[in-house]
Amino acid sequence: MRYERRAPKQIEQPAEVGEIMTVGMLADYLRCHPSTIYRLLRQKRLPGFKIGSDWRFKKSVIDQWLKEVTISSIGL
């Protein structure tokens, strides 16, 4: 019997893959240290969700949070 090699299957990724960030990615995005992210999470001041023991962040939610934080910090 002869076997043919197949090309590896392409894994389809959801459209919003770039939308979900890890702690490290969020720290880069916000230009801060990852420990700052964990501190804000402990204080319940940063929107995020856990997958197992790892935190994840949705970019659109973070962008909205940034707008709210900026507006409240300048008093508009």
C-alpha cells in the first residue's frame, strides 16, 4: 500500500484573534510593566478575564476603558 503525504491542515483562527491580548501584550500596548497590569487587576481597576490561571484582555474593551480613564482623570 502506498501512502501519500498531505499538506498540513491550516488552522482557522477566529476573526478576533488579534483582538485578544495577554498580560505581556497589554503591557506593551499600554507601555507599562506587567507588574502594573497585575496591580490594576488586583485592585479590580482593569477589565480582563481569566482562561485557567492566565489573564486575557479584549482590545476593544481596553480601548473603551482607556477613554473612560482619560476622561475621568481630566474631569470632563
